[in-house]
Amino acid sequence: MEARAYLRYVRIAPRKVEIVLNLIRNQPVDKAMAIIKHTPKAASELLEKLLKSAIANAENNHNMNKESLYVSECFVCPGPTLKRIRPRAQGRAFRILKRTSHITLVLKEKE
């Protein structure tokens, strides 16, 4: 049995999210929450909310015990990229890529 939570079309680059996800992979949920709270990254705020949602899904939808949950899978996939233009000297224009992410978090119970 597993509980999932998704966060889609988030305006943060996938490589920034991946740094924090690597810290919480295969950790118990209470330790993962502590790691996220004390990590000074932009993705931490989003992942804290996502982890709380996954825990709520596990408890309410799947009747799982919160104490025995751990982060079994967590990954980020790139979403659509917003293309923007930055004006430069002599009438040129440089392209700016504003990247988005799709984040998935899966919780399982320890046997």
C-alpha cells in the first residue's frame, strides 16, 4: 500500500528541487520533515507542503499509521518551459527560459 502526492506546474527549476529530494529519499516522515524545515532552499517550502499532503492522504485515504511511514520514492520531472525575451544591446534579444517542475512524493509503510 502506498500514498502519493503530486505537485504540478511549479515555477521552480527541477535541478533545484532535486537537491532537496535527495536529502529526504528513504527517510522516515518525521525525519524527512525535520530535514526539509532546516534546509535553506527555495524548494523546501514547497516540499514541506507536499509531504504534509502525502501524510494526510496516507492517513485519511489508506488508513496507514503515521509513525511507520517513510519516503519510498520522490522524483521531479521537468514541466513546460516558459520562454521569455530579455532586451539586450543594439536591438538584440536574449531568450530566458523559466523552467517548471512536476514533483511526485510516494510514502509507504514499513513492514
